[in-house]
Amino acid sequence: MAGTQFRLDCPHCLTTAAGFVVTLQWAHRTSPSRSNLLAICAVCNLGVTLTVVSQSGPFPKDFAARTYDFPSIDYRIVNVWPEPQMAIPEDLPPNIERFYLQGLENLAGQRWDAAGAMFRKTLDVATKLLDPENKKKNLFRRIEGLVASGLLTEAMGEWSHEIRLDGNDAVHDEEPETQEDGVAIQKFTEAFVRYSFSLPSLVAQNRAKRIEQDG
């Protein structure tokens, strides 16, 4: 394949260190030592644009035709568009954050069954952490218990009825999950962990700050 190749975290499929190949190059408007590049992800076949600077004189005009050592000491990326963006709720326990991130990566990669499994694992671990006495119950029953105890709102409990939460549905169902299934459980999972972890952490931080200020 012609063109300079390199690795970059893909903003579309969220693959870490995905392979990219430069397919188009055009001049920078104001600087001969810079150039604009279009590169295509080998995983999802979507593109990013980059602004790249040469550290040793005018920028070569054949990045899309030849293979250069890039990025390197001679050629540095100064801008990438679009940038990878994954909205991860703040102050999550490390293992819950890791499972949720894997769910997002699979969702972005259109791997709906894998995404659903990871979001359910996020919820599974989170509910066991919040209510360890009921960890032997299934996920759905644990959520109902958290609602009954007041640790979750009734609206969250009602929402849980509307999506496929039971792990048996996700793993053993003969029908594959759809994009709609994946998006629905992602939204529920995000709301769940924000309510259960991010919001209490924010309240605690604000309370500590107020106590410090009141001295």
C-alpha cells in the first residue's frame, strides 16, 4: 500500500494504536515546513486529518506516495482532527472505569454483543460494590433492591425494566444484540455510575471545600 503508514488512536472506532496510511497531502497555507495530511484507519476505513511539521526544512511533497519514518524526530504531529473523545464519568472505581471504557470501545467499533456484555459487567460489579450482601442475586434483582433501599431512584428502577439487563438475555439469547440495544444499555450504565459514584464524590468534594473555607 502506497503512502506513509503510522499508528494512532482512532477517534472513530476507538482502536488503540490503529494503523493509518496517508492517502492525501496538501500544502499548509502559511508555512512551508508544515503540511496537511489525510490518513485512513485500517480498522474502520474512516479518516483523520493531521497538520504535521518538518523539523529540518521544507516539508516533503510525497508523503502519500512514499514511506517516511513518521512520527519521528524529523516529523511531528501538531494537530489531529477529530480527536478521540470518550466521555467517562468522573471518580469511578478503577475496575468499573475499565469495564465501562471497554464497553465504549466496543460500541464505537459496532460490536454490539461485546458492548452489551461489558456494560452489563460494569453494572454487575457496581451493584455488588454498592450492595455486597445481595451479590448472589442476579443483576436485575440487585438493581430492584437498590431502589427499594433508596440507593437508586424509582425512575432508575423503571428504566431498568425497559432494557435488556439480564445477562442470560445478552450471552445466551439466540438473537444478536442491535445498535439500539447497545446504545440503550450504555445510556443506562452511564446514568447509573454517575448517580452512584460521580455525584456522591462531587458532593463530598464540595462539602470538604466548604468546611475548609468556613475554617
